[in-house]
Amino acid sequence: MGRLFVSFCLFVIAAGCNVTVQGKVLDGISGESVKGAEEGEEGGLRLLLKAVKKDAAGNWIQNADVGPMCLMKETAVKPDGSFTVGDVCASSSDYSIELTDKNLFLAETDTIEMGYDGSVPLDIKVWRSPKSGVYMLQDSTLSRISSSTDLRTDFVFKSDQEVKSPKSIKSVPVIDGGKYLILAGKAATHQVIPLINAGELRLGKSANNSKEWVDAKPWSYVGTTFVSNTEIERNTATMVKEKTIFKEKSGRKTLFLGAESYPAGRYMVMEEGAKRGWIVDFGAAQKGPGE
């Protein structure tokens, strides 16, 4: 038994399981600690370190060479955001960093490099974002945007110029104060186009109407100002990069649009050429058509 114990100790030492990793999980926007569970509370935030190495193609894969005692280390994140992981084999392997809450995006530090000795605390910044979709972030709460709507296509009267408009306008969220519009994954490349109110108009034939023209009530149009029934101007908006956060790491990306990322107004968020989008107000709640 004594020889077995000595052999085990020598194996652990050889593997390099001698590093204690300490640090905090911090919110990348606010700088505040991300709270873990109270002692004895179940289902709290946990941090996982997994031994990895790069394959011939440069992709991270499991590093089974370090042995079973070094493959994975796990610990709970404490209420003040701190964590401690002992016996990490950092002298023998790189480690990937994972959190059990997958809406915490590790957009800066997601690995520990081989050779890390634990002398410098490992503070991990995270950004609250799902992997994909359109959401609103308020403080630490993520919520889905519920203002999605189909788009209709009409024509300018006596013209072949197309104009798009939302079929409905309801439950429009307001991005003001410290709120952020989250565009994650594929949505990070969506267009943000001004939604312009117009009074009563005569429109040309539409895909939904067999008449040669139709009299339209006051409504909003995507990126279009009506100078008259037959004359329009196209409108775009320029994102204020200094007021915007973009994060990309390991194939994952998120755009964080704050209250000042665009001039105050109402906008349509949509993929180019899409038949559906989301309506969002920036800066303050906006008046609807005819108000």
C-alpha cells in the first residue's frame, strides 16, 4: 500500500498537478463580480477547467496525455465571484475555461496557457449574451425582444420602386439608460434601419393587393421618407462605434448596442432581404404613425 501511495504521488508530481488557480468572474460591461451560489445552495455557477491541446488543424481537442487526474478540474464560483481550483496540471497542458451558465460569453480569456504558475490572479471577464438571437440586456437580466413582425412590400405610386413596412407595430422595447440591444451569432450582422413615419399616402400596386393603387393610412416605412405620393428619399443610420461593444471569440460573436449606439429614433433590425424583423426604439420611446 505504501509503495502504491508513493507511486501515485510521483505520478501526480510528474504530471505537474501543482498549480492553484485563483481569481474572479467579472461582468465585462459593469466590471462587477458575477455572483455564484451561497454555501450549500444548489445549482449555482460553476467553473470547469479541461486539459486541451491543438491538433494538426489548430483546433482545440482533449489532451488525454496528461492522465485521468489532470483531465478536468471543477469548482463553484462563490457569491463574491471568486473561485479557487487546486492541483491544476498547468505545467503539462493548456486548459480551456468553461462556465456552466452558457449565457456568460468568455470573449477574452477562455484558456489557461501551459506554464501558468498561479502567481497572478486569473480574473475572467464575461459578457452576458446567448449564442444567437435578438435580446435586451438590462443590468444582469436577458430577455427576448418580442417586437418581431413580418414585412410587407408595396410600390411607390406610379413607380416600380419598392417600399417595405412592418405589418404590425407592438411591444416595442426601448433601449435607454444602461440597457443594451444584444445581436448575437448571425444577428450580429443584421442591418439597423430607421423606421420613418408617414401620413396618409397613395401607394402603387402591392403584392397583397390586385388594385393598381391603394390609399394607405398613416404608417411607418423601413428606411424611406415620402416627400410626396410619387417621390421618396432613402434613409440610413450610422452606428456610433464609440458607444458600441463588439465581442468575437472562438467563432462566437455578439454586438452590444447601447442607448447612444444610434441617434434617438425608431429602427427596424433585420437581415438584408429578410421578410421579417424586430422594431426597437433607441434613446427614448418614440411616437407611432399618426400620433
